[in-house]
Amino acid sequence: MLIFNLVYGVLAVITWSAFFYKLRDLIRDPCSRELRLLCLAIASFATPFVIASPWLYVRIDRAIGVTNICTLFVYSSCALTEAAFLALLVSWSSAQHRVKVWHRILVAYAVITIASMVTLFCLGDVSDGEHDVDFDVHYAKTLYISQFLLIYALLFVVGMIGLVFMCWRYAKVVDRPWLRRGLRTIAVGAIFGMGYGVPKTVSNLWDTFGTSPLHFISINVAPMSASVAAWLFAAGFTMPAWGVGLDRSRERLALNGAYRRLRPLWAALTQAFPEVVLFPDVHTAKARMRLRDEDPGFVVSRTVIEIRDGQLALRPHYDPGVAEAARTLCAARGLTFEEVEAVVEAAQIKAALGVRETGGHTAEHAGDVPHDPAAGDMSEERDWLIRVAEAFQHSALVDQAAATKNQPTAEAKR
């Protein structure tokens, strides 16, 4: 009993959270048929986990005064879930007339099954005591109730099979990544749902002719499989919404991290050439304020552009000797080509800034251009300049190579 109370309680929280998450979208767009069906489906598969918990099941029965009435509520709610799922398939299906006809037949089948379940339950006798966990096994041979259980299990299996095939099929053609992942998650959930429906169907059919050996599975294993299915449904149906939000948050964090890594190089160049900064107000001091108040993509793009503009203004001070010294130092360390070029570029910048600060000028080297592996791609250029910025700030090789620039200057002054 305790395990059912715990599992169902946790799943009630998860599934109802999913319902309220999608309810926000329905409030924004109340005319959306798909959102109405989706909210109905989520609410109807969330409800059983509330009332099927043994401690609440018996209390509801006593409050209503009808023994085991919660089983009718739970199974009818699950059947309503199947109807809503199948209706969603109708809505999602292609415009081909034959496909939609098949889906409408399935929805009609679900509605007829629910009406039949209510009728059969009312005709049967389940008044011999509370059976919140073993209802299916205890009444497997009871007139009308056995038929009630069988048609419910069959509907469950049909609905899960439909979800598996249709969701997997649609996942192959949709172009939105999180929608595709959500559909595949729903399909996997439906496979676990069959782990609930198939054993119950087989067990009910077996009990028609004898005593089923699947009673333990029907009571203990099948509900846990359905619980996993419900968790996957809650994740899959809401994934297109929260997945996009997750991507946006992850992108904002990545861009904010990129800005923090670029900022030391940007600060050094813009201190020398403040005129390259077009929007100084966006370069706030606190990263948290920038993440909250500004568009980090715009801030990072401006930072990259301003670094490149600063390098362009600094080119008259570049010295091939610094690049040669940096490459010589890197050769002894066994660095990769990209690591070497990052050190070379950072050393050129640091040395040129030093020369400019002391009033030196080497116009004969103005034709040298910075290494640019990005070929105009802003994200690639951002990543490259991050490597340069980190070398500029942390590499001892950069400091050693840049120091070679000042040696001839000092001798000349003597």
C-alpha cells in the first residue's frame, strides 16, 4: 500500500504540474482545439493518480457511499485519456481523407467504450469490500465486471498502439527539434503504457477460460509501468514548450559566459580606442544585470565587432618580429596550429598596445592582418576571439613574445 501511495502521490504532482503548465498556453489561446484536447488528456491521466492512491480511494468511497466507485472514476478517466489522445491524433493527422476517417472511427470507439464501461459497472456487483489495489483480479470472474475490465483494457492497448505509431511517424517529419523529441518521448511512454494494458488484457481473457497466471503482474507490475508512461507523457506533451525555453536559457548563459571571457581583451582595446564603442551603455559592469536587462546576443556581437575594430586601428603597430618570437616559443611547447595562432594574435595585440602607449609607431607593418578562421561567421569569430582573449589574459608565452617588441625600442632610445 505504501509504495502505491508514494508513487501515485509523486506522479499526481508531476502530471498536474504538466496540466497547469499547458493551461497557461490555453488561457493565452482559448480557441486552440489542440490545446483544449491536450489539457483534457493531461488532466484525465493526472486524475487517476490522485484518486487511485489507496488512502484516498477508500475515503472517497465512504464519502459517496458506494463501494469501489473510485475504480469506475479511475478507469473512466483513463478511457477519457485514450479518447483525448485519439482525438489529438485526428487533429495532427494529414489531410488525407482516409486517414482522418480511421482516426474518427477510433475516437467513436473510445466514446462507445466509456459509455459501455459505465453501464457494465452499474450492472455488476462490487459491494463485498474495498479492493483499491486488487480490483481487477478479485472481480475477474464477476458478471458484467469482467466485461467492464476487458473492454477497458482493450481500449487502453488500442490507444497506446495508436500513439506509438502516429507519434513516431510525425516525429520523422516535423522540423522543430523539441517537438520531435517530445513526440518520441510520448511514443516511448506509450510503449510503457502497453506494459500496463497488454498484461491486463491477456489476464482478463485468460480468466474467462480459467485462472490467469498473470495476477501478480496485473496487480503490481502493470500499474508501475503505467506510472512510468504517465511521467513520460507529462514530459513529452510539454517538451515543445519548456524545451525551447531551456534552449533560450542555455543560450543566454553561454553568451553571458562568452562576454565575460571576451571582456578583458575588449577592455584593453577600447581603452586605447574608445571611439570604436558604439553603444557604451550595454557594457554594464555586472554580468547578472547584463543577463537580465540586455540582449546578450547583441552585447556579444557588439563586443566582437569592437574588438575587431580595435585590432584594425592597432594594425600600424603590429610587428612581424613579435609573431615570429611567439611561434618560436610555441614550437617548444608542442601546441596545435589554432593554439599557436591564438598566442600569436594575442602577443601582437599586447605588444602593439605597449608600443602605442609609449608613443611608438611602425607604419611599415600596416599590411599585416589578424588571423581570421571564421570567414565571416559571427559565432565562429566569437569562439576564435575567446581563445585569443584567454591567451591575452593568461598565457605566459604572450607576455614573453610581447616583451621582444620593447627591446629594440629601448636600445634605440639609448
